[in-house]
Amino acid sequence: MNRNIASALATGTTIAAAALAAAAITAGNAYADDITIDKTAFVSTRTRAEVQAELLSQPQLLTAAASEWSLQQDPSPHGKSTFTSEQAKAEYKVSRQYVSALTGEDSGSAYFIKRTVRP
């Protein structure tokens, strides 16, 4: 009988705490606002050709934009490796037995016992 009362009190306390937490979360003010959509149409004062001519007349703007773009890219140079794919495949084939032994059920114990040189 005492166990049922203790269990009921613990459950009731948990439910009350959860309800109190939910009430505290939802009681705050919502400061969200609607999206403001500007309905006025954009009218350009210059043509596309005028803008392109201005840009081409100022080469420092082009280099500044190019350097900004290059800063966002991967700055590390991708060098050429002397390690060929055939070498990688050969190395993989040699290591398959070793990897298989180490990931086996005995974690490579039998493999190492065979490989050790006994005096």
C-alpha cells in the first residue's frame, strides 16, 4: 500500500513539474512579425552595357572581386603524388590477409602466433 502511494506521489510530482515547465515556456511574449514585402518595382537608371563598361574601365575592381572569390576557395595547392594507383592496389592486396586476421574472431592472436619466430 505504501509503495503505491509513493509511486503515485512521484508520478504526480513529475507530471506537475512537466506542466509547470510547459507553462513557463509558453507564457513568454512572441515578438515575431510578418514578412514585409516591398511592392514597389525596381527601376534601373543605367543599362547593362553601361554597368559592364564601368566595370571593365576599373580593373582594380575585377582583381578585388577575384581575390575575394579565391579567398573563399580551398587555398591549399593540390600537388601531384608519385604514389600511383597500381601501387595502392598492390599494397591493398598485400594487406588484406593482415586486416582479415586482425578483425577476425580472435583479434589476430592466431595470426601473430604463426608469424612469430620461435628460437
